[in-house]
Amino acid sequence: MTSPDLLITGGTIVDGTGAPGRAGALAISGDRMRVLDAATGAEPDAPRAGRTIDATGKVVAPGFIDLHSHSGLMILADPRHEPKVRQGITTEVIGVDGNSYAPFPDHGDLEAFAWLNSGLDGDPDRERVTLDWDTVASYLRRFDRQVSLNIAYLIGNSALRIAAVGWDDEPATAKASAKMRTLLKEGMDEGAFGLSTGLDYPPGCYATTDELADLTREAGRNRGIYHSHVRYSLGDRFLDPFREAIEIGRRGEAPAHITHFYHRQTFPGTPDQMLELVDEARAQGQDVTFDAYPAEWASTRLLILIPTWVQAGGPAKTKERLADKETRTRIRKDLEERGVLFGGAGGLRSIRIGYLQRPENLRWEGRTMGELIDDAGTDPVDTLCDLLLAENLAVNEVTTGPHIDGIRRFLRHPIGMVGTDSTFVGAKPSPRTYGSFPRILGQFVRDEALLSLEEAIRRMTSAPAARLGLKDRGTIRDGAIADLVVFDPATVRSNATYDEPRQFPDGIEHVIVNGELVVDEGVHTGRTPGRALRHGRD
């Protein structure tokens, strides 16, 4: 018997399928695992290993898969990616919300898009990320054995629209639609897993339902998915946005995945009404799934508060309009009509701001817009526009998000999976960035018994692997890729809070990515064995 590189003994294997945990041992050679029975792992003649981990009293599970992360640039700035790997995450989906960074045939467009989205995904100049790619293939190569976990990439429709239509709110011609389909197919051939949309973010939000159904059909033809941040401003601003996402999947004949599916207390109806939409579509034979995050705080770029018409033409045009007095009057009227849609229950004043750079603004890092407005003594919209202009649009916001009862309802639903919606900029990001998976395992599984440990791990592993079409990840079995986490079920918990969000969790002891220890006894090893997974090949 060949000596393995790593042996994990004494633990309870929860294999990701939903089956009951069982005693057993794992032998890891290269990037693959072999399952041993408990006795074999403990016998004197067990295979000798370069390293043995005693997992007595611990759970050994497949590495967790995060279906929504805003790390498309920030993981390149910080390849250790500790907020994620120290949760037990070994694969995450990027290119979400329509905001992806390839393909960009025109380098100037790539730079402009990164600028427009810098309050969400980080400023490449500030983070020292060189934008040295143009295609999906060249972008994905930036990750191979240069980051600490694996990524699965989605192509955002904003990138497609910029290349084919431009930055303005214009309908796609037949020629532009054909170009977007071609770019999408090429990107999927190069490894992307499907199409993403963020229908509150320009210029992707200018796409019609017809345009998106057409692109989704192309994704479906290539066995990809439609992954959607829905158009929250649509219709009744409650169920209609999700109806559109389901319709796009149905018309495009592709799986529809609703990301960060949650219920706010400001919504006019109940969480059950939202879940019934999904159940009804599935009962009719449609493939619809969702992910949710277990945190009461949302986060995105502050620019989301500005009406989408202001942002037509790109970031330079956006700044011109923000400085215009008449435009601000119109913005003021639009925000009054919109209400609390993007500001949470407390509206504009309750929003916490971050990722500030100007010396005169640093004292407002991690404080609220209300405090800034009171100090400035100016109209709230003027204060908002002045801040965005001063910070070159690169401001992040944290607002109230899902409420705890809604979180529980979404987590209980059998097709629900986990997407952290993690952001990495600013002194105080949402606590979901550091604590989503441990909070589920600690609070909702152990303390509240909301769902069993085996079922929770299935939602974190084999279910998202199946959603993405990953062949050798998401379960513990002979020959599978050795993406693994060893955690203490008695102590695992999130320590991240609204006031102190940058706190690592307890109980995540070992994390293995592609057969290599990335977290060892709770400490990052400095290794970067992660890579970009390729659709259809992984």
C-alpha cells in the first residue's frame, strides 16, 4: 500500500450526502482521498503517512462551497483569503451579480468597470491588482496555484453588455445580442460555469427580460446556469423580481439559481410567499434553486443608492451628473419615491459607510451616513453625492438585511444552499464575510437544532457541487478531490458581529484544499494550492 501524504484518523465522517455520520479515517495522496474504515486507520499496520491528524471528537466533512463571493479582485490582492478559508470554505463562486471582470476585449472598459464597481469589489490601484487579462481564460490563469482556495467563475452580463452594446441604457440589437452570445459561449468553453446578473447594477440592469432569456438559453445550451441577483425595483418590489428570474430560467431552458434569497422586514409580504414561488416552479418541473446567507446585515457599493439613469455612460459620466445641481434635484425626488428599498429599515441615515481613502474622510470610516449628514449640515442627497465624488465612487455600505425569522425559514427549506455574499473592503464589512458557515453550524445546527448536522453539511457541499456540475468535489468518497474541513461540533461558532466583524470563527481546525493543508490547528499555513475550476472539466 502506497504511503499517503496525510492521514486523518479518529473523526466522524459526515460525507456530504446527507447520510448519518460514521467513524472512519481518510488517507490523502496528492490531491485525492481514500476512505478507510475506523479500524484500519487505527491499526498498527495502517499506512504510514507524512502527517497524521488525530480528529477524535471532531467532524471530517467535504470542504464548504460558497455560492456567492465578491472576491474577484480582492483574492488576487490577498491570496491567503483568510476570512473564507478559516470558515472551512474550499471553493467559492465569483463573477456574481453581473459584475465580472472577463471577458473585456477593450482594456479601457475593464479599467472603467473596475472603477465603477470599486465600492463593492475593491479599487485595483489601491489594492495593487494589475488588470492584465482580457479573456476568461487569461483571467482564470491568475488563480491557478496562486490563491488559497478554488474559485468557480460566472460571466456577468454587464461585461457582455459593455462589449456589445456599450455603457448606455439602450436596447440590444440583433447584432449585439449575437455578439453577447458568442462571448458567453467562448467564456464557457474556457471554463466559466454560466451567466450571472445583478439587475440593480448598471449597465447590466439595462437588459430586458427578453435579452436575458436569450443569453440564458446560450448558457443552458452549454450546460451552465443562470445565477441572478434579481431586479428588486420591478413591479410590486416583492414577488415580481423573483417571478422574472424564474421566467428567465424557464424561457432560457436553463437552471435558474436565485442568489442571496432573503426576506426583509420592509417587504410587504411573508417569507413563505417567496418560498412558495420557488416550490410552485419546481412542482411544474422547472429547475430552480437558491442560496441565502445567515446574517442580518447586507453590504454593497454605496453607489447602489443612486438611480441607474445617473450611471448611464460609465463612471466618468456618473461623476459629471453627481456634480450637477439639477441632477441632484431629480435624484432627491427618485429617492423619495423609492423609499427604503436599498437603505434598509432605517433609510439613508442608518447606512454604515466604509472603504474611505481621503484623509478628511477617514474619521467617518465605519460610521453612519446620519452622523456625516449631521456634521456636514447639508441636505442628505448633497452629502451623499459629495461623498461619492470625493471618494471617486469607491464607497462601501452596510445596511440592515434579512431578519432572523426569515433567515431560519430559508435555511430550513430543503433546496436552500449557502452564499455568503462576502465583501472584503472597509474596516467593518458585514459579519457574513467572516462568519456565515460557522454560524450555521454553531447557532442554527447545534444550539437551535434547526436542521441536522448531516443535512446542513449536504447544503454546504454536495448540493452546491451538483448545482455547479462539479464531478469530484462535494462528497467524501474514494477518488474524490481532497477538499476537506475538520471542525469541532461542540465549539464551532461565528465571532463576527456588526461592531466587530473582522473576527475569525472558533472550531475550524483544519482545512485542506486540493490535498494540501491550508489551515492547520486554526492557523493559516501560507500555502496557495487553490485554482480556478473549469466548467465541464472539473
